[in-house]
Amino acid sequence: MSTGYGQWGGNGVGLSVSWRDALLDVGKDRPTRRIHGWRSQLAASPVGDSAFNQSFAHFEALVKCCPEARYLVHSDLLNNNVLAAGDRVAAVLDWGCAVYGDFVYDLAWFWQSWYPAWHAIDFEREAAHHYEAIGLDVPNLKERLHCYEVHIGCQ
């Protein structure tokens, strides 16, 4: 059985000790990352880093509402990664962005209007109705969803 949260290595062990730690890592400019140097480049850009810093501070205040849940989260349910047959999911592809954490994180990806047909869908409301229909208590859904939307925006 694997342990840990967030991204994981080849041994299946999550790289963070908690889900909140995995989320907060988005603000760190680690030398081991492919995009190392992004913080200094952002600060030196014409736009600057004030918008990121404000967003990250808002995110840090929200992260306390997130549970230390550990589910397999796809983190990229867009871009043709879900194949359907009729009204059923037939396959979920490309697990390269997957993490261990709160399943609500997957729902947060739908805040972006990737497809015009989605503009009329209230994904939060639809999810809340679904969770209620199956008898699943999802505390702080609105706050968790907002936290994850801000987190995605900080990436």
C-alpha cells in the first residue's frame, strides 16, 4: 500500500506528507522542477509578481478548509482524456498529472470554460446534487472548490 499525498514517484509513494502540504508546494520554486526560476522570472517580468502573490495569499487562507483526504485524483479530465460511449465513461486516459488528494480537486478543473457548451453548466450545483443523490456528505464543498480553483490558477 502506498502512502503520501500529491505527486508520487515510481514507488507509488506521494511526495508530500499531507494534502495541504502538497497544495502549498505550488508557491515554491524548487531547483528540481522543470520550470525552476519561475518566481524570479515572474518578478522581473513587465507584469510582475503582485497578482500571483495576492492570489497565493488568498489560497493560503483557503487551504485550511481542505480535508486530508487521500483519493486518486486525475487532475486533467479535460483535453479528450475522458472517452464516453453513450452516457457512460468508457475510458480515462493520460494519468501523467494524477495526484493523491481530495477528489473535489478534479471538479475544480471545470471552472475554466474550455468548451462553449459548458458556459451554461453550474458544475458546483450539479456535483452537489449528485453527492446528495448518492448520500455522500461533502463538507465545505464550495470552499474546497474555490480553494482548488485558485490553486489551479497559481500553477
